[in-house]
Amino acid sequence: MRIRNAEPDDAGRLLAIYAYYVVNTAITFEYDVPSPDEFRDRIGKTLKKYPYLVLEEDGAILGYAYAGPLKDRAAYGHSCEVSIYVDRCARRRGCGRALYEALEERLKAQGILNLYACIADPIDEDEYLTKDSERFHRSMGYVKVGEFHGCGYKFGRWYNMIWMEKIIGDHPVRK
């Protein structure tokens, strides 16, 4: 496995991974698959300030992870939101762990101290959504810090959304 920086030309393959989750799951609350141009623009916009990583095996992209702003205020400059998507055929092979570890390393080098993951969370697990993402993040050292009840509606049912946090650096006292 090899992890590298994403490029806008990766958009087609990354979109193929993401499209499965849009169409078949409540992991993302997006209803419609973005166009290839829109997805390419998302990658380009992210790369201006944050890491966007892909994991390859034998030249095939198996997953990706990226960071973005937590909020658009200067005081949040040492925090960011992280996201990850792994091809459904490559799950439970360590791809997610490898991507998040590499992402965390790069974010730490950028001076990021707090990581946040916004995760769709089932009221009751069903065929569209399980607690796998929460379990994965917990295994990576994240803790649940917030829950929004019934805030997402997809496939004719309501879902919760949780925030999980991981502190990756010391918060120095500044005078």
C-alpha cells in the first residue's frame, strides 16, 4: 500500500468510491452524486490549504481521506474536520487506519491540534447505516463530544449525527 497526495485528476476514481456511499448508504447525507467537475473542484479547493490523501495498492486507489476547516473563523485555525471513504471492497484491511495516521501526521505538521469527525449515526442500525464509523473513529482515539437527534433524513427515515474529537497536540498557553 502506498499513500500519496491526491490530485484533481484522481476525481473520477474518488467519485466512484464516494458515489456508492451516496446512492446506497446514509453514511453521507448527500442525496445526489456530485458531477465529476464538482468533485474535481472539491479536491482542488481542499488542496489549497489541507491535505487530501489517497491510498493505492498495485496502482489502484482504494480509499481517500482529507481535512477541511471546522469553521470559517480565525480562532478555529488549529482545528479541522476530517473525512474518509474506503472502497467497499477494501474495507477492514487497514486502509482507513493507514490513511488517518498519514493524515494526522500531516495535520500535526501544519499546527493542527484538534480533529473533528462529523458522523451519521443510526437511531437503530439498518441496511443503510451501522455504527461502524463510530467504532472505527473510537479505535483511532476519537471520543464522542456531541449528538444531534434526527437531523438527517434519507431513505425515508431519520438519522442522528454525532461529532467525535481527537486532540493531537498540546495547546500552548500564549500571552
